[in-house]
Amino acid sequence: MIKVFENFDFSRVGQLQSLLESNGIKTFIRNEYCSSVVGELPFVEVVPQLFVLEEKDVEKAKELLQLDMPMEMAGDDWICPECGIDVEGNFSRCWKCGVSRDD
């Protein structure tokens, strides 16, 4: 198992697990049910972590995760080339149709 992502927001970890699983990558979430022990254990010990089960899938998983991460710096607002909707500059994908800013 190779850890590819961790975040205190379990819903974000679950969202990325769904992304990887839908692309045929087997995953495992560690600390899935540990939110109830925060305070009893150090918080760094209970962070939800996403693992890829097979080493051959790690590169593909990292590529998919990178595509889904928000842009580091907000750019200029842009217009989706697919549906024509205005999209704020901090989004890399259209919120309406999902087309990538780079497409």
C-alpha cells in the first residue's frame, strides 16, 4: 500500500477515493472511523489517509489526483469553451459541465 493523499476533511478523502476507484484503481482509506477519538489521540494520528493498493497504479493515481486539485494561485476568471458559463479563476474545471480549463 502506498499513501497518495491525506486530509482532515474525510469527505474530500472519500471523493478522491471515488475518483480513483472509478478509474479502476483499488484503494483503501486508513483512519476512516477515527474522528471520534480526536482529543484522545494526537490529531496527526487520526488523519484520514488514502492508499493505493497496487504499486503499478501509483503514477496513474497521482496524475488523476493532480488533475482534481485546485489551482495553487487564482488566475483570471474564464469562460467555459463547452457551455459558455462564467467560471471563477480559482477553478480548474467548469462547475456546470466539468470541462477542464486547459481543454
